[in-house]
Amino acid sequence: MTYLKVNVDAPIQLISAGEFVSEVPWKHMSRSIENFELILGVQETVYIREEEEDFEVGEGDILLLYPGRTHRGYRESLPGVKFYWFHFDVPATPNVLSSEEMKQETSAMDGLVQRHGVIRDIYLPQSVQADNGDRIHIIVNQILHVANSHYLTYHSANYLFTSLLIEISELALSRLISNPVHSQGNVSMNKIIEWTRIHAGEPLTVTDLAQKFNYNKDYISRLFMQNTGMRPLEFIHSIRINKAKELISRTNMSIKQVAEEAGYTDEKYFMRLFKKRVHMTPSQYRNAYHKTFMNNV
């Protein structure tokens, strides 16, 4: 695994971006380009070979292709394959780190007592599976809208694209840097938060959480406040609303279908809650970032 290290004191230059969709079997053409390409899998699987290394890009997978290298499809993708693509340049000679060099970088970060906000570079792995897909899809739709809306501000799309790269870097770093020593209680709380995130779309109450983890309701509420800054139901709603935002921005589901998929049986209640948290209706949110460039070749 290699990592691209880039300084982000200034935004990264986005060249072009779009959404690829094919309704017929498809295989990537053979080519070599002069800039980086970032691919985010959405539906079905893309099979890409860069030089002699093969990659499969499925739903939630992220792949970074390097300039000056030949990449091509080595197998046909099924009809319905879909992915987002971004071409970009970096401001200086690319600094590509091997796994061992990346280990040395993260070891230095491990030694920092205060890590928040001290890293001025991002680290992009060549391939990674995103577990923060909801947030990433929201940023992607904002980028595509701005990139194809002809904004007057020069860096408008560049800043948004840089925020996407930061998300990917943070994802990679979180898996490489050890966490500070946790008490058993904090380890248990991490499990509670992860379980809640996975099951947030189901009917879920504070009583359910308390019974699941053998705590009383007041205690589990305090744990959530201490670790997330939110009470349990607030945390559940935040997960559901983020899921709804992703579905609204990247699917044609009706608002009723989105509400049900996010975990709300009452569409009107969902709409009120969405407007309260997002400060616009679901329909307004859908229309806010609707412009994109689509291709199938």
C-alpha cells in the first residue's frame, strides 16, 4: 500500500469531476493521464488494473490512480455500474510514501500529546473502504453541484474537494494511529456507540439501549453526553438524518421512502425534524445540490 502525502495549507486543484453510469456491460479503457484520479464506488464493481496491480472498486470503496501510469479495465463490470470520479493536481512533486514510511509518520503522530489540529498534511491511501460513507456522499454531491454550476469564486469547488480529501485522510489515519489508552468503560462506550449507529434505522429507545447493555437509563444517558455531547435520542436522530441526507442527494427515492429507510414511520414527523436540524425541507435540500456531470464512456 502506498500513500500520497499532500500539504493542504492551500486547497487542492480540482480539474474535473462527474458521475459515471453504464446500463450495459462496461470495461475501463486503457490510458495514461497527467493528473491524479480519485474513484468512489457507488453501485456494482469496477475492475481496474494500474500497471500490474489489480483493484476492485465496489460500493463504498475509494481508489486513487496515479499520473503517468497505465490503467485499464481487466474485467467487464455489470450493467448498472456507477461511480464518482475526480481529476486533480497537487501543488508540488508528489510525495508518495511506502507502508514503512507511513508507519514512521504515524509513529511520530502517536507521540503527540495534543493531536487536534496540528497536522498540516493529508495522507491518501491508494485504496480504502469508507465507513463514513454518509458524510462522504453528501460532500461529493456538493462538489459535483458546485463544479458544474459555474460559480464565480475561483476556489469554490477546490475547497469542497479538499474537504473530501481530508475526510479520506482522517479515515486512513484513524486506522493507523493508536488511540490513547482507554479505560474499560470507554472501550464499552465505543461498542455502545457503534451498536447504536448500526441499529439507528430500527425502532430504538433509551430503554432498549439500557436493557441491551445492562445499564439504567440515566447512566447510559450520561455516558452519551460525556462521549458524544448528545443524549441517546439526539445521537440516534443525527445518524438517521445523515442517512436521509445521503439518500436524498444520491437517489430518486420519494421523501416518504427516505423517511422509512432512515427509520421514521411518520413522514410528517420526519419532515419537521429534518427542517429543524438541517434548516431546510427535504425537497429544498434535494434541489440545493442537483447539478452534476454524468458520462457513460
